[in-house]
Amino acid sequence: MSRPRSVRVSAWPRLTRRGGALVAVGVLLLAVSLWFDLRDVMLLAFVGIAMPLAAAVFVLVRTPRLAVTRTFAPPVVPAGGWTRVSLVVKNRGRRTFDGAHWRDTTPDGIQAPPEAILPGIGPYESVLPSGDDTVRLEYRVRMPRRGVPTIGPLRVAVFDPFGLARIDRDVGTGHELVVTPRVTVLDAALGSAASIDGVVHGLQRRTHPNSDELIAREYRYGDPLRRVHWAATARRGELMVREEEQRGDPEARLLLDTTLSGRPRVASLRREHDDTPHSGYELGIELAASIGVHLLERGFRVRCTQIADPERGVTTGAAYDGGYRMPGGDRMLLEDLARLEEPRISAHAGNEPGGSEGRPRAREARAPGFAVLIDPDEQDARNLVALRPTLEPAIAFAVEGVSRRVLDELEDADWRIIRLRRPADIGEAWAGITAAARRSGAIDASSDDEPGEVGDGR
């Protein structure tokens, strides 16, 4: 919500069609009066020229005092979705404000509503909380792509009483709207496969064979019903859930290639001022969102990190400190992915070694790992190879354009490669993984064949 009161000039005063026509007529009359020496006509000419100029001065000095409150419903929108923008415009001046037009400004690519007449707003009322000094405006807008666009400020066009000149003024500031990536519903079979349960889940079942020995706590809104501790619920007379099982949730790793470091340096510099998005960047973000939400819904705790810098997570807040978990983890993950911006220049200056997270620790339980490759370089591949002993299974989704040398290096380290060309292939690619898991009970990541294409069941 934004509640600014500042009003700024966004453009110099300009004449309307009526004002421009009056100036043209005045100039024509002035020429005729000078040619035929008609002084009475010359007076009309000066009036025709002076009135639009006086109107421009009038709108320049007429400064409205307005306050704007902007809200969104819903405040978080998936890419391609609609949101309703509600505006409350309040007059802070002592005079009635009318005869103006309004429109909300939006970034390029987002279709703003057409300019409309702003209803008359009465003078400021200090006693009543809401009265004639307030007007409410609404419109719907579609958000075509992921990101955090700024909607606003409100642009008010002020006219003179004769409609000869206008000036546009920006009221308040803009408000950010979070547009999350699209999420593809994935096959749920992989979440129950033995290979995905992993060592962590197996240790959990062996350590706590009797649910009565688990510590129970009060039920909180959003806790899944599968964690209800029925024995403790019967004893206490209120709904209780297993606290230890929540702490023992299996973990999954989601690795993102967000630096586009595989591009040549010259091409990176050429794209520094180019707004054209990378062909596979949005596909990779959409894929990461689909996998992350799917794993969270299946009870996993998801750790989301960048391939180029394992010490740095996608988020900077508490969500990454302990990984994403339900309830609420899916929303936090999608909002963090929405704020990812495509880099303009390659992040790697050389072949520095990866972070310490790539070295496996003794007796560390292996977790399922999913890498999303957009445009990695060989250093990114080496970071993934170093992480391979800590991941089981290890699956890398590569969008079109990933270097063959990088894929060969990952295959040699027993990474399973799945190719993607368009968003419609996400569900089919995941279904191929689940089919393999159902056939063998585990994903064979040591195949020496060519990388699997979408639809080949690999």
C-alpha cells in the first residue's frame, strides 16, 4: 500500500486541439489584419493568441493537493494472471478539484487502462473520515511476465476552464506488484519413490518407529493433517501435531544457473544495454518454480542455491537460512524467484574454485538434487561435479543452448541430463523421470547413453 501526497509535474503544459486551433486562427487573423491594415481584426487576433497562452500559465500554477492509496487484489499474481488495482484519491486542498482526467502509469509491456475522466472531488473534510473529498477508482490489469513491476504513480491531467491547455502531474509514487513464475503441476509419483525418500527419510523412520514417542505440540494453521498426533490429541482434548517429524523432513536441493556465464564475453558486453531476454532464462525460472513447489507440497524441505556460488542462496532472508518448508514455503520461494533479474554481464572473471559446500562431508546423508541449467560454463559444471557425491538422485534439466562440453562433463560424473525446449515440455520431462523411478525403484543416473530428450521416457 502506498500513501504519498506529493504532486509532481511530469510534462510541460501543452495546448489541446481547441487551444491549438485558436492559436492558428489568431495567427491567420493577425496576418490578414497586417496585410489589409484592419486594426479591429488585429485585436481579435491578439485575443486568439493570448487566451491559449494564459490557459497554459493557469494550468502550470494550479497545483492540486491530492493523496493516493493503491492496493492490489490479489497482491501476488502468477505470470499471465490478472489483478484488480484499487485507488483511493483524497483531496487535501480547500477547493473543489474537478475537470481533470486520470490514468495509472505502468511499465512497458503492461497495458495500462485508457485515460478517463476523474470525478469531481470536494474540499478536504477534517471531521468526517470519508466524504465528498474522496473518490475511489478501480481497474483490472494483466501481468504478462514474471517480475516485480512498479504500478504507478497516478497521472492526473489538469485542464483550464475553457479546455485550451493541459498539464500532466504525477501524484504519489509507484507500488511494486510481485508477479511469480508460472507453476506446472508435476506428477506426484516421484515424491514417493524410494530414491527420493533418501537416507534422511529412512533414518527418520528407523529413529522414530513409534509415533507415540514423538514430541507433540499444538496444531497451527497450515500444518498438514498427516502430522496429527492422534494419541496426544485424545489425551489433551485438542488437536496436536508431531514436532519431531517436522524437523526430520527429508531435504531436497534445487540448484539454479542464474549467471548466464556460458556466454562469450563479447556477447555479454553486447547485451549489457539490450533488454531482449535470454531465450531460456524464463523457462529455467519456471522450471525451478514448478520443481520447488512440487517438492514442498510432497513434504520436502527445499534448499535453493545458485550453482556459481554455493555459499549464496537465492534469498537473503530467513527463508534460506533453514531452507524453504511448508507451510508458506511455496509462497516465499515463488516470491524470491519473481525477484530474480537476468544478469547483463557474465559473473565469472576466471576459473575460481567453487565454494566449500561442494565438498562432501563425512557421513552426510545424500539428498535428491535438481539442477536447472540455462547457460553454464565449465566452472559451473565443476561445481556440480563436486556436489555429485552429496546428491542422490542427481538430475540436471538443460534448456536449449547449453554447451555440449558442459553436458558431457556432467554425464561423466553420473548426472542425469534432461533436455527442455519450451514450457510445455516441463510436465512431460518430469513424467519421464517418474516412469523410470516406478520401473526400477530408483533413478539410474549412471547411464552412458546420450542425454535424454523430452518424451523418450528417460
